[in-house]
Amino acid sequence: MASKIAARIVEAAKAHTRRVDKYIGYGTAGFRTKADLLDHVMFRVGVVSALRSKMVKASIGVMITASHNPEEDNGVKLVDPLGEMLEPAWEVLATEIANLPDDKLSESIVSLIEKSNIDLSTRSSVIVGRDTRQSSPALCQAVIDGIKAVEEDSEIADFGIISTPILHYLVVCTNDGGKYGDPTVDGYVAKLSRAFRTLIGEDNKRGNYEPTLIIDGANGVGAVISEKLIKALDKTLAVNLVNVGPPGILNHDCGADYVKVQQREPLNVSSDCGARCASLDGDADRLIYLYFDEAGMFHMLDGDKIALLFAEHFNDLLKKSQLNLKLGMVQTAYANGSSTNYATKVLNVPVTCTPTGVKFLHHAAQEFDIGVYFEANGHGTTLFSENAVKTIKDAASSGGNAAAQELAGFLNVINSTVGDAISDLLGVEAILHSKGWSIKEWDTMYQDLPNRLLKVSVADRNLVTTTDAERRVVTPEGLQERMDIIVAKFKDGRSFVRPSGTEDVVRVYAEADTQEHADELGKEVAAAVSELCSGNCKL
Ligand code: G16
């Protein structure tokens, strides 16, 4: 049976031959590179997803997206049955299969089926989604061809253009028989908007909170979903949606990554706009807030500020409701030093540091009853343990505990399956409303240490290896020692470097007491990386 399926796959693969011998790895968020290199990878991912589905006897998700990357890139992420990222051992298998020469495919598929004990009689079930990139429909077809090569009548639910978080949501709802929500896009929008409206109640204006918001849709799927959401919110929140297309300019001078890295406003948002703005990224899993003050100065509230807003509010609600649940936070090395200080010293909330990649943060957040995890780039969510969900719901339903009822409301607004810009946005708005805060009051919770992110193009970014949650360099030899000397010159200086898992660059992070010093520190470290890896530095 295994060899029969392998023969079918080899036959179908003739329409998706491996025309490039560039090695393509499973990076921070799946396979990601230039779209025109990905046809054979997509076909093989389709094969892997169908086999994985048979093995786990559940629906698997496949999302075609390169998220924050430019339009010409594309990629694919695989989602396991509980909505979590693909199991690491299968990342390795998928990478092996994606990079095999065509004539080795058969042998490798047979060995995968036999070694993993895959029950071939189970019907494959795969849920597929894609972002708005022009290359996505053809790459999606390659995935579907791969799924069908394994089994012609596989169950394929092709949802077309959806956000990455919606794909995760659909996988969870499909596998749990609809307990988490209705497994449709409308079900997702209805669930979140209903929960938000319940939290806000009758009066959508409170204290200094104004229910008006600009959403920067990054010219991508975030704009598509926001349009649906705006209708469903029914004026509870008045939204002015900008950067809604046309196709081909995804993330161009807009979106969460642009705002975070360039530390400036996106296109079509200006200093006289007078409102707070939420920027989404290309697949709507990241969120960054921004505003201009009375003097016209730009301010950015990134993933750290969002995490602290959630952590502070949940901490407060836990105290008020007298529920004995352990709250914790998870960050990466990119977290601003001030945010970690605020969490540990002011809120007394424990903070775990993991390597970059939401899969690591998600895992670490499961250690707490309520685990708030965010990367500084705006990618994150809050996890509630089974015990937390039960404790909160019990307290809320017994009556008279307003804080527990509010916490219960957040259980429905938050998409715990993965970082979700739309759900996070509604969470932020609900908290600001609850506190009666303007964005400025939120911003003054703590002051960020000035920082700078740089990219260095090098011949081989994998020359750089790291340890200690990416905070120390192991190779190239001598780089960490050079960095230690440079960092010591700057007051409050901190810097680290790591190879990107989504772009062909080495990333450099620097923070110091002033912006000028952070910029200088970043440049000096980038120059050292460039010299030791023979590359060139660019912003
Ligand atoms: C992905 C990952 C994030 C990661 C980001 C950048 O985000 O999901 O966890 O922070 O890539 O990764 P790197 O620095 O390795 O390039 P997205 O939104 O692009 O899918």
C-alpha cells in the first residue's frame, strides 16, 4: 500500500518538479522564500499534511503566506490539530522531503509511512488558507495537488483568503466538533464581535477612552477581515480602515513590521489624524499601536506594551476577584528592558525568556494558569489553562463577582489558539475601555529604552549561531567578545544578534540610554557582524 501511494505521488510530482536546488529550511514560521522557488515545496507540503492528518487522525491546517515579508516572497506554515504549530520532529521530516531530489521522493515517502506507522486507511483531512499575495492561488493549487496525490478523495476545506489566526481557529473548531466556535469565517467574526460587545456593554465611551480607531490593513488580508468585523461590531467601535489594497503592494510602507522596524507611521496615517491607530501585518497575526501627541510627535506601542497592558489588567482582575491563579509572561530577547523591569519589579509578574518564534513562547506560556506571551514585533496572545477557565467561569457564574465576570468575557475575546491581531486589538480596546484610558495613559505605563533594529546581509546567515535564548553568540568565533566590548561603551547598553528565520539576513538589536546611542551601538555591532561574516549592513 505504501509503495502504491508513493508511486501515485511520484507521478503527480511530475507537474511540480524541483527546478531549483537551493536548500529551503523550515524557519521561524515555516518555509519562506521567493515565491517562484516554492512550487515543489508546496506540492510536498501538501503530501506531508495529508500523511500527518492520517497519522494523527484529525484535520491539519496549511496556511500559504509570507506574512510581513514583501509581496514577491511567499511561504507556508503547517498547523497541528489543537491549533498549535507543527510538531518539531515533523518540521524536520517536512524539511527533508521538501529538499529531496525528485528521484528520491518515492523511497523517502515509503520510509516515512512505515517508520511513523501511518494508518493509510484513515481519510486525510486538510484545511487550507492563503493570504492576498498574487502568487498564493497557484501555490495553493500545488498544495492541493499534493494532498490529492496521497488520496484523491481527501477531505480538503479550501477557505481561500483568510488570516493565519483564522486558519488556526478553523483547525481547532473542526477538531473539537465546534466547541471553541463555529468552524467558519463568519463564525470567527461573530464569536469575537459578540464577545467584544458584551465586554463593552451599553456605554462604549468611558473616562478618557474614545471608541474611534484607525486600522492599517497593510494592504492585505487584515483589511479583508477588518471589513467584516466593522460590520459585526455595529458601531461599538467606529473604525476608519486604511491601506486596503490594491493587490501587489502588500506591507509596502505600511503594516505592523514597517511601523515597528522603521519606528514611524504607515502610509495614509498622518500626524493630524487625531486618533489612535492599530497596524496589522500581512497575514493579520501581528499588531502594533501608534499615535501622535499634541505636539505632533509619533509614539509607538509595540508587543511589549500590549503584553504589559494585558498582564496589568489581568493581574488587577485576579486580585479583585480573589482568584488564586498564577499569572506569568513570556518574552524574547527583543523585549525592551523597561518592559521586563515593569513586569517583574512593578507588577511582580514572573517573566520567562525564550528564543524568537511564537511556537517557543506559546509552549512556555502553558506553564502558567494565565500566560501572556508577546514578541516585541506584536505577535502574541494570552493562554488560559483548563484550571483557569474552570475557576474563572465558576466564579463568574456564581454572581456578585464583577472582576471574575470581566475575566470570563476576555476568555471569549481572546483567540488563544495563536497570536491574532484582530482578537488582540479587541482585547486592547476592551481593556482601555474598562480602565477609561486614552492611548497616552497606556503609553505612560513605562518608558521604553531607545532601541534600534538593523538587518545585515551576509553570504550565509547560518554562520551565526546563538545560545541563552539568543542572547549570546556562539559563532562566528570572536563576535560575542567584540560585542561585549562595544556594549560596555554605552550606558544601559544591550545588544544581541541572530539569524532571521524568515528573511535572508542577520538581525541586530541594540538598546541604550538615548536614541543616538542605540543607533550608534546598533551600527557598531552590525559592522562587527558584517566584518566577521563578510556581509553588508542595511537598515
Ligand atoms: C514570524 C514568526 C515570529 C517571528 C517573526 C520574525 O512572524 O511567527 O515569531 O518573530 O517571524 O522572525 P525572524 O526574526 O526569525 O525573521 P510572521 O508574522 O512573519 O509569520
